Amino acid sequence: MSITVSKRRRLTPTNLRKLIRGLLFVSPWLIGFLVFTLVPLVTSIYFSFHRYDLMRPPNFVGLANYVRMFTKDPRFVNSVYNTVFYVGFSAPLGVISAFLLANLLNTRIVGRSGFRALFFFPSIVPAVVTAMIWRYLLNVQYGAINSTLVGLGLPRIPFLSNPDLAKPSLIMIYMWAQGNQMVIYLASLQDVPRSLYEAATMDGANTWHKFWHVTVPMCTPVILFNLIMSFVWGIQNFVLPWLLTDGGPNLATEFLAIHLYRNAFEWLHMGYASALAWVMFVAIVVLTIVLFKTSARWVYYGGGEH
């Protein structure tokens, strides 16, 4: 019986120089990670257990910020409802619309490349520009959409000034800018084996059967990825609601991220805002775990285990 004894590799001068050189190459990323990610992360945990307003030293209050959040802050409950409503509708609808659009643009149509560029363009437009465009389009008084409705003899629609229509309007804007997901789906559709479609055709399958029983199952891993990213993005949604509605009307679009921003930078409740941030983080982690756990029932990985 032979016994293998592993010897620790000695750090020679040559290896030490290589190590130093490698650390120098990655030092910009390391410094950025430490300064802009790790330190703020640890600091936010510390502040979440304190009362802190930037003017006075932090005052340790234990779990008081979390107790206040769940028992004494009606705006938190409202922001949770708004966020759940927005994410619950925008994420699935965004995934479905992007997937259907990708399938449409994957067919042999005239000007296919131009249509792909046209539908991808909204996803690369800066959020500020997007907000300005949609604020003009949806404005009640002089917006292009309402002006057209008035010209047709129809009543004006208060898209962003009606509490019942504000969140659906934001969901509509989200669905409009699904170019990134569309491109990912287009790449996934290129990997679906043609032989599966040929076999389905020989078995008498029509277009709908091939779409539902071949295309969708083969793209489920990408659908899962986009669904998770949509939920993560939706929970952190801030820029467009802030620019378009400022959380209104009547707090109808005050999502968790906006409520966090108000506490941190308007009211200087830094400790409470840190607690809100960690609740958002936990919600994202739990939701991601649930999606991964349930994905085994409907995600198909070709060539691997279901």
C-alpha cells in the first residue's frame, strides 16, 4: 500500500513576482469591490440596527427599525403592495411579450434585421430619455396619445394621474423596452435543433403544437433566467416611477425602492433605510430560491437531467 504525501508548494521568488503582478492587474477591481460593494454592505448591516441621521452619531436601537417597518409604517405596507402588484404583472408579461416577439422576429420576413434593431432600440435608450418620451406621450393635456383620442372623438385617459392606471401604465412601458430579453431569446431559438421540428412535422404536428411542445420546452432555461432577472429588477424598480410619477398619484407608484430613497435622502433616516434595503435583499434571495426550487418541474435542460 502506497501512501502519497502532498508537499506544500514553496513560494519561490518567481512565483511571488507572478502573484504580485497578478494582484496589480486585478487591483482596480479589488479596490472597487472593497470600496463600493463590501464596505457599504457591511456598513448597511451595522446601520440597520441603529438610529442614524448623518447629523449625530449612530444610536444603537437593536431591532427597532425592523419592528417599526412591519408594525408602525403604513407607507411600507403600501410600498410592498405596489411592488408586489408591479412585479407580479410586469415580470411574467415582460417575459411572455419578449418571447413572442423573438419568435416573430425569428421567422423569415422581409426586413427582419431592421425590425430586430427597431425593437431592440428602446432597451438601450437612457432611462431619463425614456421617461421624457413617455411623459410627453401620456400627458393628459398635450400628450400625443390623448391628442389622438380627442381627435377621434374619444375621452382623454389619465394614464399617470389616475391611481388606478398609473401602475398599469408603468407595466406597459416596461413591456415596451424588452429588447434585451428579446435578443437573448433570439440566441436561444437558434440552438433549437431543426431535427425536432422535422420530427414533429412528420408526426402531423401543426404550428401551434411545434411551438408549445418543441420551442417552449427547449427555451425554458432561458425563460427561467429572464424571469429571475425580471423579478430582481422589478423589486428594485426606481428610475422610471421616480421620473414619471414621483411615487404618485396618491402613493400609487411608491415602490419599495422609492420608499427607501425617501427615508435615506429626503428624511435622512439612514438606519431605517438600511433596514429597508436588507428586507429588499432578503425578499430577492427568497424569491430567487423559490424560482430555482420550482424550476425542476418545468425547466428542461437538453441532454441533461430534468
